[in-house]
Amino acid sequence: MSSTPTATETAKRPTARASFASSWASQIGITAAFFLLWGTFIGAAPGTFLKQDIYLSFAQTTPYFAIAAVTLTMVIVAGDIDLSFGSIMALGMVGFVWTWEATGSTELGVVAALGVGGLAGLFNGLMVTLVGIPSLVVTIGTQFLFRGLTLVLVGGRQFPLVETRDSTIYGLLAGKLAGIPTEFYWLVLISIATWVILNRHRIGQNAYVIGDNRQAAQLMGIPIRRTRVLLFVLVGLAAAFAGLLSSLRVVNFYPGALGSGFFLPALAAVFVGGTSVFGGRGSVWGTFIGAFMIGGISAGIVAAGLTDYWTGFIYGAIILISVSIHAVLQRRFER
Amino acid sequence: MPEPEAATPDVPTLAALEPASVAAPPPGALRLELHGVSKSFGGVRVLSDVDFRVAAGEVVGLLGDNGAGKSTLIKIITGVHQPDAGEMFFDGQKVAGLTVPGARALGIETVFQERALADQLPLWRNIFMGRPVVSRFGFLRVSQMRKVTSDLMGESMGFTSAALTPNTHVAGLSGGERQGLAIVRALHFEADVIILDEPTMGLSLKETDKLLRFVAGIRQAKKSAIFIDHNIFHVYSVADRIVLLDRGRVAGEFPTARYTLEELMGIMRELAESGRFSDPERLRATGQASAPAQPPA
């Protein structure tokens, strides 16, 4: 927090409209907040935070919800939201286990999981754009629908996935590379891809306009429906993929539990990262940083010697402080 | 730039006569032509037998009180409404069943101040909104778009302030600058007829001046503009010709080179009070004391 006033002071009024400050002020702010939080944890628990073990742990646990959060950023930029991704994680795994059991191929199972995830996203997108229901409402509905469908389809049964370990693809999805869990590399890859789509592709350009000013998008002939549906499909794909990573890591598919704990951390990561609830503004970098802030809090609190009872309180405080940083910096630099 | 009066030394614009036969043909090729256009909504006649034309490189001011039919006329030109009667020509070609995308394809572009800009996005993304320069797989050619924006800012917008770059967010622009951005965007995408719907609304005096310079830039680019306003002060200074609508009819057409601002204000006042007016040019020409009058619509 204390680093943010200096950031505002160095860029004085006359440069308030200068591009660097206006585009990056709030990203610099949240990055500073990240390092401040990290420094605090190191100061409070050097024994834990100066060793690599905890970072290896973060590198494995954070990506499950961070992958969803990063792609969710695009949907939120376009002015929509998807609350059903946790359920899509589980539904995608139904596609996996059925295909895997039928064919014995883990690779085909992965393809099936992604296909189911994409279809679930398509369903969300079509409900939102064709039926014309706000995405908040649609995905509250599909959150239950997809979870319920998952449980019905597998009869509530758990699937041990130990045999998938023999497949080549297993090492790519739930292995280690240079000592670091592969989940982390996937998160980095997906974040880069998402950044490119959002900032360097026509889809992202249209998403920003749709979220900022839908009437303008209409007047300028932007394919609003197609773009929104596509973004829901991308979140569906990413959610199913995160479900795969998570299930393969624990070599078990828990149809009732998979993804259910990722809902709030993922949304928190998006908003901590500076993406606007109202659309038109969002940052993949911010979500990435935000995910690791959210992912680190719980371990940090315990390592710092506080009881776990503090977790909720500190979660809330960090979310509110981060969002305030964005609000203040954006107002100061962009008006 | 072609001067309107040079080509038309003859007929005075006289509202008492048949407007179609009297109005001086504008310079250059006709871009847009409407003949005898009528439109009713639920039995109420909003436009009656309106003739309207815009030439290449011409700025036409469209003036009239509330309810005179200005916005209906514009909506017909932009394809929002279809006329009940009458014909429309674009570049000499007859146009029927015009739709909004159809009008845009023809090069008729409306400039909306607030409604067509995205506040939180940088200038370059606004310029290329809906029409980005992309590679074969849809990837943005960002540096190219930034460069074009930067060039446009220097050449067409006159944004010389160092604080403004292609990366500046639209939220940081003043009202006049926003209008300028929207106009320059339309020009860049080869709009032939740019429609400015009440563009001075909510602008300060200084901002209005800026906007008027942009409108003059439209003429310089050999494009046409229709400038709708109810404030004659703004329209007079940039328009080549002013078309006065009154209760759904064209009350008269006045090349600004031949009428002073005071004369036009007098005409509008008379028209508003009595539904008729005397033509000062006719008075000047004949020295008559009494003038022909326009019958009420």
C-alpha cells in the first residue's frame, strides 16, 4: 500500500494524460501491492518464504483456479460473467472418464474433456445471446445444471485415475519439468495466449468495445453475439482443462467436489487484478498476479503464525485494498 | 475548393416558388439526392414532398425547429426509416429499400458524439473500432494502427498537444476532441457523406470552434457533410448552403454566400411566428417593399 502514493507522485499532473501512466498506473499499483504482500510474508515467516518448497506448492495449487480466472478475464472485459466454470471443470471430466474407460486412451479422454467444456461454454453463450438472459443469471443456473448433470451421469461415483499415469500425456499434464509442476507452465502458456487474444487479436479488440460501450459496438458493426459466445466457449475449454489438471494430479475424479472451491478465488483474482466489473477494462497480467496473491494468502497467514481464523478477514482486506488501489489510480490518471 | 455561388449566378432561392425548380444546383457531382420524399407515422405527416441534395465537397446545414422533420429526414437517409413516397439517389444511382448497413456501405456515416466511442480504450482502438487492421489470422497490426492514428492526429485532428498520443484513453478527451475523433474516423474510412447530428450539443464555445474546424476539414477532404443543429450561429459559419425545414416541408434553401446571418435569422423568426417569410434577396433584387410570402404548410 505505501508504495502507491509514490507511484502517483512521480507522475505529476501535466503527464496525467500521458500514455504510460494512464495505461499502466493501476497495473504498476497492483504489482507493487503484490511485492509488498510478499515482502510482508517473508518478513513474518522467513523460514517458510525464503525456501523453495512453498513456491513449488503455489506453482501447483494456484494454476487450477488461475487458469479459469485468466480466461474469465476476457468474458468480464466483454461485460459478461461466468459463474459456472467450477461445474464445467467437473462436467468435462465426465467426458474424460467415459472416453478413457471406453477406449483406454488418456489422450482421447483429454480431447473429450475439452470438447465437453467447449460445448458447456457454447450452451452458456447461446443462452446469454439468443435467449437474452443476463450472463450472471444464466451461469448461476448452469452452475447447478452442469454440476447436477455431472452427478447424474456418473451416479455420484468417484473415479480413481491411477492407470492414466502410464500414458505419455500424463507427464505433460501432471508431471514436473525442471522440478516445477507442469500446471505452472500451462498457466503461463494459457496466460500468454489469453493476453494475445485479448490485446493483439480482433476478438479481444471487439471484446473491449462490447464491454465498454455496447451501443458503439452495434453502431460500428461489431459481431457482438458471435464474440460473446466465443468467449464463453474459451472459458469452457479452459475450465475443462483445469479440471483435467486438478484430477490427474490427485489421480482421482471427485464429481461433487471438483472445482467447487475455485469459484471465489478465481473471481477474487480477476477483480484484484484490476478488471472492471462493468466491462471494457481488464488485464491478464493483473489477474495472473492477483491469482498468486489470493493463492498465497492462506499459506502466508499460517506460516506467519496467525491462526487460520484470520484467513477470511485478510482475504477480504486484500481484495478491498487492491480494488481501491485500482479505483484511485484509474481515477487519478485517466480523467 | 469550389465556391457555391460561382457556378450559380442566376436564380434566387425563393420559398414562394416551387423549391425544386428554384434551388441552385450545388457545385460538383451530386452525392445524394432525394426527390419528393414523404413520411407519415400513424397518420401524422412528418415529411411532405421533401427535395434534398448534397454535392461532393459540400457542407449542408439542416435547420429547423423541433418537430420540423430534421431527424426523420436523417433517418431516411441513413436507412433507419423507409420513405412512404419519393425517390433517393446516391451518386446518380437510384437506391431503394435502404437499410442501416446498406447506407454505411454506400459511405453514409453518422457521427454520434458519445454513443460511438469507447471511453476506456485508447485512441487507436477507437479509430479502428469494428474495422481493425489485421493479419490473415485476425491478429492486430498494432504498430500500423498506432502510426495511422498518430498521423491522423497530427494532420486531420490538429491534436498537437504532447500529452495526447495514440495510447491516450478517450476518457481524457474534451467534448470537441471526441467529436473530432469521430469525424476523423469517418473520414479515414472513406465515408462520403458524414452526418453530424446536433454535434455542438453540450460543447463549450472553445470546443465548438474546434468542432467547426473539423467540419471545415470534411470539405477540404472533398467529402460531404450534413450538419444538423438548431443553432444557426454554428451552422452558418461552416455550411455552404442551409436548408430550412418547417413542419415537414423544405421552407427554403439559402447559400450562405448570398445571405447574411442577420437575414437568415430574420427569415427563421418570421417563419416561426407566422409560418411564412419574405426573401431578402428578392427584396434586394427588385427593391420591392412587400415580399411574396410562403403559405403555411
